[in-house]
Amino acid sequence: MPAVATNLDNCCFCQSCNVCQYDAISFGADGKVVVSSSCVSCGACVGSCPCGVLELQ
Ligand code: SF4
Ligand code: SF4
């Protein structure tokens, strides 16, 4: 169940989710979050997002 950006329209570019210890979080040219296949499903980024963008699926 990796992290998935389920509500990307709500991403406000705050980068609060940039807490990943596995370098799985990055930001696209549009400033929105991108989760890579390096995700190990720890959930840290999900809890750090104030906008409900990220979920473990
Ligand atoms: S769930 Fe954990 S490992 Fe996956 S992107 Fe978020 S912080 Fe990184
Ligand atoms: S914490 Fe949430 S709103 Fe902020 S950049 Fe990350 S996904 Fe977007």
C-alpha cells in the first residue's frame, strides 16, 4: 500500500510532505507532489499533508 496522491487538485505546493526518509517524495514542474516507486508505505508523508492529498492505497 504505497502512498498515492489521490486528491492532487488540493495540493497547495506547501511541501510539508517532504519528510520521506526513502527519497520517494519529489515535486513536479507544476509544484505538485510526486510519489516514486521507492515508497515503502511508512505513512509519514500522509500524516504530514494538511490538505488530505496523500493516502496509503
Ligand atoms: S509513505 Fe513513507 S516511504 Fe512512502 S512516500 Fe510517504 S514518507 Fe515516503
Ligand atoms: S503536504 Fe500535501 S498539500 Fe503540501 S505539497 Fe505535499 S501533497 Fe501537496
